[in-house]
Amino acid sequence: MNFDLQAIRSQFPALAITDNGTRRIYFDNPGGTQVPVCVAEAITDCLLTKNSNLGAFFASSSDADVVVQSAREAMADFLNAPSAEEIIFGQNMTTITLHLSRSIGRLLRTGDEIILTQMDHDANVWPWVLLARDLDLKIRWLPFNTDSFEFDLDDLDNLLTDRTRLVCVGAASNLTGTINDVTAICARAREAGVLTYIDGVQAAPHVPIDVQEIGCDFYVCSAYKFFGPHQGILWGRREVLEQLEPYKVRPAPAELPWCFETGTQSHEGIAGIAATVDYFASIGRSMAQDHAGSWSHFSGRRQHVHAAMDLLFNYEKSLAIHLIEGLVGIDGINIQGIAAADAMYRRVPSVSFTHKNVPPDVIAAALAKQNIFVWSGHNYAVEVAKTLGIYDSGGVVRIGPVHYNSVAEIDEFLLTLVPILRA
């Protein structure tokens, strides 16, 4: 592994910020990551030199056209999408899903069924529950095993019927950290003639994504979770998108992908998306040569990005092992997720725990006083928290290291945590 942590950290100015002389430790990353300088520079450049709406004859508009098209091509590389025309931008994953659910709903009829899971963020749950309410559809729930924190796909087979029209599932859980076998899930759904909608928000910062290999119909993520700006991205299979009626105003283009992008987009944010993908590609070129062979069927930026994700995930797995080993040695802590050191490939490094005596919000507040940033609560994973029986007791404390974090930061977190739990 040719991973250079200091070179990585030097690209993120936020990591050097102190408050009253106290360093910041960012473990709040599952809720939103910090950005490298190149992303901020791309956003600034767009605002200062390419600030225009699209489609006009003058220079700034032509420049803005290039910004948006470049970002579509970048995200096609990031996701291994067949075409940049299948990339749709929006405000965030939740907004995109609420919007697109209305178009998908026009394919459905009273009594049709949607399969949701008890492991998903509410952004891939409640839009579909609302749709079912409005159209008199039936929701069927895929449970997860509360001991293994994983699905039994035999349960999915039992849920699929001749009325099933859509399966919605997260690629990785934002609470338990489980990486789900969405490729196997999509294969079962496809065999049954069922559409699949994958929430990739928590997977995108950590693992390489290949929507063609996954075999899904929709894959949606948010750039601010993978070191970019507050933007959402959806990939949709062209033949499926072309079946949908876009909800749009009359003058808006009727062609893909613009027909699904409501109103004027944040072109500066879209510029930041392209820069984010190029950030990963730069890591692939400079540090991940040993991983390029696994992606020899790709070339150029597409290969560099996927090799980089392999490299970074290997490093993050080592962080997760160190973090979990430290937590399990503390009396009263219960990790709500996969904890075996040899199973880190089945989870992202976001780790959630509860304590037998101290509520999650008390722990998070005490850590914040030491400038260690973590999240507490259900983290919008409502069904997950209810299934685990922790919804009414305050949810979890969630620590989310990413590739710019260090073992030393984890050690400092653990040393700070112990006296908080004894207080």
C-alpha cells in the first residue's frame, strides 16, 4: 500500500482548524465530509468566471455548459455508468428520490407492491411509503438479522410476488455500517421483472461503484458524503428513464437528462462534483498503482478512480478494526454492527454504539466539548433504530472515520471517551 496520509490531509484545510487552541477531530463524516482545496477552487472558479444559465450563445453560458457536461462525464466514470446522459443532478439524494418517486409511481397500479428494508435511511423509505399511501400500494418489509446485522436473501425471495414492482435498498447502512449485497439483490429482482432503486449515499465515500456490475435500475448518492459539495446525483438506466414521465415545467427540455432536473441547477456545486471525482483520480494515479490491475477492463480516469477507492477502503478497514477493538474493551459498550476483525470488508468504517448507562446525546455533547465531532440519535435510520430497540432510548453514538482520519485520532477519541462514560 502506497498510502500517504499526510499528503491526503494536506489537501483538506478544515483538518488544520483549531478552536481556542484545540484541534478538531472530524468523525461526523457519515453526515457530511470535509472537502479538498480543489473542490473549493472549482466552485469559486465557476462562480467568478462561468456564472450563467445554460444554452445561450454567449461565452459564459458556453462555459457553464462545459461545466455541467464535464461533471456528468466525471460521475459516469465514478459510477461506471454507460452514458453521461444517464446522470441526473439534484439538491440531494432525498430530494431526488421524492421527485423521481412521483414519476415511477405513474407506472404503478392499485395493489402493486414495493419492497422496502428495515436497514435503510428514511430517504429510501418514506418517499415510497408516501407514494404507497397516495396510490393505494402495498409495502412489504425485508428484515435484517439483529445478531449478524445482515439480510437473509431467502427472506427477499419470500417477499417477491407477481405484484412486486420495485425493490428499494441501501448499498450500505448509515447506522449499522453493513455493506449489503446489492448485486445479488438486484439479480433476484431482475429475474422477477422488478425495478431496483439503490441508495448509495453511505457506500460512495468508501467502496468502488459499478452500476453495470450491480445490475440496478437506479443508483443515487450525495456528493457531500464523498468529499464534495452539497449536491445529489442519480444514475438511471436509460431504457427505464425513457419509460417515465418527468415532472417538469413546460419550457424545460424533454430530453434526458435535463427533463428530470427541475429548474436551474447549482452549476457551481456541479463544478465541485467534477473536481471531487478528479480528486479521487489523482489518488489513483499517485498512490493506487498496485490496485489498477483489478480494474484493467477500465481505462483513464475511470480506472484511476476505482483503483483509488480500493486503496482507500483498505486503509479505512484498518481504522475500523482499531476503532472497534478499542470500543469492545470498554465496559458497558454495545456495538450496533458487524464487529469481527475478519469481516471488515462487509461493512463501511462508520461505527455505532450504545452504552448501558450513558445516553448517546450526553456522550456526543461531552465529546464536542473536546472538539471531537460525532453524531448521536437515530441518524434518520428510523426503521433500523426501531428494529434494534434503541429508537426510544436515544439511538446510538456514531463515529465515522474516513481516509483523511488517523489512528492517532481514534486513540485520542478512545482516551477521551473513557472518563465520559465513568462520570
